[in-house]
Amino acid sequence: MQRVPEPELMDDSDQAAAYGSADFSTGDDHTLRLILSLVERTASGVTPRRVIDLGCGPGNITLRLSDAFPGAEVIGVDGAAPMLHLARARAASMKHPPHFIESSLQQLLDSDWENTADLIVSNSLLHHLHQPDLLWSLTRRLATGGCRVLHRDLRRPSNPSEIDRLQHEHLSDAPAVLVQDFRASLAAAFEPDEVKSQLKRSGLAGLEVEAEDDRYLVVSGLVD
């Protein structure tokens, strides 16, 4: 099935509200476990000092990272102001709140953050990008030597009927805006071999791509 790109930003207020009120805790907790496992088995399990969550949305993963690494500087980055408004409201009562920054990936690529992050993550970001190589260029630019990286995203099904099946199985009773976005995101997602080609072009040989369950892929490893 050919990839069908979708809008890069989720900056509609109603859309942000729907995501803010939805329960993604099962997937978010799983993503956090993957990140913690990566940290524990690499770099002698040393706790990261600067953590960057790219495309953080309403902060689901960013808040968990702040709790998991209270001594680290945790930064959530997103280009959509309504999403960050929710994220900041959620973080207001935390003992160790993360920082949230409104920025596009391109703006971040041109920032002075070069070689400052030792853990870089994203959750459901890659499929939004019209130029996916930007994520990998940014990952390389932000990373210190030995930086841990984990990007988790949807992967594109082989045909439209598989999109129907996945929506029925996983979002049968969800609000219309979430159903619409889920279907569009599946169509916009990449296949594992496509991501492997992206990594090869970017020189990120230390990252591996694995298919996960019936609809996700995980990119993880170390930046040399």
C-alpha cells in the first residue's frame, strides 16, 4: 500500500482535547518500559542527564520520564501550542516537572543543542513527517556520543482492509476524531524496511528497527 502523508502538526484545539482526555496509558506505560530497559542495558545503566522527547504532544511520555529520571533535565518538544498547553497544565503539580518547548524539528536542528542529549525518544512522531530524514538528522545532531535512542511508531499495513481490521480491533468505540486520526496515521506510517533505509542514509548504524505486535515498529540503540 502506498504511503499517504498526513498533516505534520496536530494543532487543532478540539483534536488536542480529544488526545488529552483519551486513555493511552497501556501503550504509554509499554513505551516507558522499553526506554527504561534500553537505559538499564546500555552505558552500564548510567542515568541520563538530558532527555529530549520529540513530538511530545500532551506530555504523556515526557511526564513519565520526569518521574523515572528525577535528577535529569527532561525536555518535551512539540510544534503544536494546544498540545503543549495541556502538557504544561499536567506538569504544574509535579515535584520534578519537565520543560516544554514549542519548536519545529527544523528549528531545533538550527538550535545550539548540538551534542547535548544522552537520551532521545519519540512516540508516534515519525509518521507525521513529510521529510522523515529530518528526524534522523536531528537525532544525530542532538546526541552525545553513546546517546540512547528509542523511537516508537505505527507501521503501515499492507492493504486498506488491514486498516479496517486494526481500527475495529483497537478503536471500535473511540471518538470520531481519534478514529479518523488512527486510520490516517496508519496510512502515513512507514514500513520497517523504509526506516532501515532512512537510518542507513543518516549513518545511524547503531540503531535497529523491529516490528512490534500487529501495528508498531521500534527503533532503538546507541548513537556512535
